[in-house]
Amino acid sequence: MGVTFDEWQHGIGKIALGKTADGKYAATVGGVQLSIPRQVGKTFLVGMIIIALCILNKNLTVLWTAHRTKTATKTFQTMQGMVKKKKIRGHLAAGRNDGIRTANGEQEIRFRNGSVIMFGAREGGFGRGFDEVDIEVFDEAQILTEKALEDMVAATNQSRQPSGALLFFMGTPPRATDPGEEWLERRNDALEIKPMDQVVGLSDDTVYVEFSADKDADPDDMDQLAKANPSFPHRTPLESVLRMRKNLKNEDSFKREAMGIYDALDSGQVIDDNSWSKVCDPASMPLERLTLAIDVAPDRSMASVSLAGRRADGLWSVELDEQKRSVEWVSAWVKSRAEKNRLHAVVVDEMTGLVEERKGRNYLVGTDVVVTLAAAEGRDMAIACGQFFDGVMEPVPKLRHTDQPQLNVALSVARKRPLAGAWAWNRKDADSDITPIVSATLALWGAQKDDVERPTRRRTNERTALVF
């Protein structure tokens, strides 16, 4: 086809298209994940691989998706130029526009042998309803959601190609605000980071390739840039790099986009240790809007009660009040707190089974304590998680915690899951207990919420700090 690849592209092509003894793609199950910085040449590499496969195989169906319409259209325009090369265009379908259809929503490249590459944006629902798809390319895969995967991956189950279906995931390290859970989970499945930076692969059915500079790299170190970008400077000129450096004002953004460096999210952690330590205050004490919140593990083996409120300086404070096995102790514990203190609210996730309704109001089972519900699978939980994250990660953090080991550990094993267009806490694995961080998140949400059901108080003396 008159195409020349660089050495690194040959290497990726060889392992991405490698086959097992039975003729199936070795990565037909787990797919090919490419974590490669911008301006390296991954679109050219994968694009030419796809074009070659379409020419070599009859009736190959390929879906090329990006998160945004703008990106999908740009890739389509790039690949139009690729297939118009002298030695390739003769393979395009005959007829008007030589097999290239440019109508919005129907952008595609067709070949004489019946193969086709279709382009579309996931944000517009592209990919749903297809069947007998042989190859799927997920561009901008660092913001690929679980829902988009559910819509699209099933279409490859009916692939008719002897080598099996193949999935390509292309992207860069996600930002903290990106829905990058799927990307990071795939990365973590492929890698196990050991002490001394030793990397051990865990998956035998996935190809994972990552180009990146050292974590502590100086963004102006050209040697580090060359380490992350094998096309620099012979294909990616210095001025292109300098342009990115000039326009990406945030240094972390440049490190992610141009140098492929993962920040704290490389472990899937939602809030990194450094940011969490910056809002640590062992002496933090809430005085106003005192709120308790309860969370229970899915198997009811563990429960946590957390406290949140506003401090004298106007900042918000969260801490774990108690954590014990089972759930039998929770009602009595919260009842004793409500009797001794003027609580703003008691928050209970309605999925815990600790709530009963009497006369149109919600109470904690076995008590006269009125509770404010937070829907586990709804907007409340998504808002609560967003507020907690912002309280730690915004430029001037408004949240403080008391550096409790249980809360720290829960945060370290907490991950994201998509919810209501945003996200909610999820466990790293089945053995992880995240009830302390979930209850702390709900406590903060309740403390900041005005329309709450007030807890019943039996004592008349008012207190402004929690009595233990």
C-alpha cells in the first residue's frame, strides 16, 4: 500500500495482531489498549491496520467511535486522506464518491470486497443496535463509560471472521474529572505495580501498551518527552510540542496529554493521597449543623456511622463516629447520639433496610429518630459524591478530616461507578469495606442540605458539639 511504519508501530502491530495456534487473535478476549500521548501517531497506526484488514478480509465490519462528534469527524476526514493514497484507492467501492459517504450520522468508507468502516460519536448513541461487527475502535477511550461498552461490545459476539473479533482502546491518562473508571480498570487488570517500579502482567488475553515519561519528569525535559513520544522529533516537530506546552497552561494537563504521565488515578483512586493529606486536621471539630449518616455493607457484615458539620471558621468537617460488624448496634448508637445532641439530620440510605415509615415520615428502625433518605441509585448519591470530591479537590478546599485510619483505608480502596450522569462510590473488590467513606460522604451531604427531616430530641439541654 506504499505505507511505511516506524519501529514502534511495527512492534505494536505485531503483538496486536498476534494469533494463537488455533488462528484466533491472541487479544480477541481482552482487546488492545494503547495509552499513548497525543501527536505520536497512534491514529495513523491503527487506521492503517484497519484499512489493511478491510482489504485482506471480505465483508469485514468495523465501527470507529469517539466520545465526541467533533473527534469522530476529524478522524473520518484523516482516514479519507489515507484511503485516497494511490495504492489504496483502487480497493474502494465503485460508484459515486468512491465508496466514501460523508453525510452526518452515516460517515463510512466502503471497499470493493464488502468491507466497511463506519464512524460515529458515542455521545450521539452510535454503536447501538449493530450486530455481526468484527472490529471496534474506541477512540478517547479514557472517557469510555460502562454504558457505552454495554451498547457496543455485544455486537462483536456474532463476528463471522475466522480470526475472531478485535477491540482497540486508544487514549491518554484521564483527568480526575473524567469518567475514567473503565480505562483505569483495564489498565490495572493488565498491570500489577510492584515495589521498585517492577511491572508484572496479570492478563494473558490482553495487549496493553503504555508510552510515558517518568512520573517526576520535568515537562521541559526534551529527553523525557522523547521517552514518551517515539515520533519526536523526526515526525513530531519541536514547534508542535512547544505549541502544546504554550496552550496547556496547567502543567499536569501537559504531562498527561504530551508525556503520558498518570497521576494518582493510575491506581484507580478517586482522591489521591497528597490531596487527602492536605485537608487533614486532627483537631477538626464541627460545631454547627451536626449530622450523622449510616452506611451498611452489601452483605450487612459491617456498618459505619459518620459525623459531619460546620466548624467555627466556616469550613466543613467529617469524621468516622463508629464502625462495627453487623448492623444490630446501629439504631441504639444513633439513638443515644440524638438524645444527647442537637442534630441537624440523620442520613440513611434507603437501601440499608434500617428505615421504617410511620404516619408519612421516615424513622430509624426501633427509634423515634427521624431520618433524611439518600437514594442509593439516584440523584442524591451522585450529588453527595460530587460535593465530597469538590470539598477536597477544589483550589481552596472547604473540607477537613481528622486523619482516622479507617477512613483513610476506605478512601484508598474506593473507586467510581457511573450513576445518574455523574458517579458514586464503588468498592475496589469484593473484600473492600468502603462504608466509612460512604457514610462520611452522606453525612456531609446532610449537613449541607437545608430541607431535612429533623431528628427527635428527648433532652431539653442544647449542645453545640457531639457528646460521646
